Amino acid sequence: MAYSALAVANAFIARAKEGKIPDLTPMKLQKLLFYVQSWYLRQRGTPLFDDNFARWTHGPVIPSIYHEFKGYGSGVIQAQGSTVVPRPNSTNPFACDVVIPEINWNDQDAIGFIDEAIRVYGQMSGWQLSQMTHQAGTAWETSGAPDGGPIPLQAMAQNIHPGER
């Protein structure tokens, strides 16, 4: 079962709150998501989460995650992201709830991939991780110009970068 990108992003934010990821900025979060998705695709043959990366100037970006956390600019993310969902069984068509999507913390496979991405890349800055995505042969580099187009999942599974899992 694939999670939402926001649920996986929130898992990284939770780990940052536990002190396991220093200085988790929006850029760093995007790159950690890219690497964990690439590893998961390569090893499991299926996506960990259900959103696509776009080719942006500073590397791969999930637009919905960008918009959720862009208010932090280059600062550290302070809170998990949320979404608004219709209230089930409500007679009011405008009734909604704010939900913070989460992964299943009993899903040791997903947790293992997230924690491994943190172990390998968590100490790096967002800028360092961005530069890594720009190296020759990476999925970002091989999938076209930074024009906002999608990065194919197949390219992510095949062309990760140095330090790949």
C-alpha cells in the first residue's frame, strides 16, 4: 500500500522533532523524499508514496509538498503538514476536518527505508542534497530540462546517485 507523500513527509518531520535530522528545511525534506522513494522503487518495485516528482531548477520536487511547506522558506520546518477532508456522515456539505496524515508506525519496512535515508543523508544540508541530484546520470539529470516535467518512476529506480542503496 502506497502512502500519501504528505504522510511520508510527516514521518521525516517526526524524526526531525526527535532530534534525528538536524535542520530539516523544505529543500532537505524534498530531497530525502526523493531518495527514499528511489530506494523503495529499486528494492520493492513499487512506490512508497503516491505522488510524482517534478524537475525543478534545484532538483526533484513534489509540488504539493512544496506548497505545504513553502512558508518556511529556507528555515527549519516546525510542524507536520495537514490536509482538509470532508467530515464523514455529516449533513452539512461544508463540514470538514483537519487531518495530519501519518504512515503506519508498525510498518517496519517503510520505517526501515525512512530511517536508512536519514542515516545516509540526514546530516547533509538541503543544498548538498540538491547538488547530488544534479550529478551526471541521476534521474533528475537524465529525465530532461528543469521545466517542471515529471521524473519517471523507472528513471528513479534505475538512476539514483552515489551512495545509492
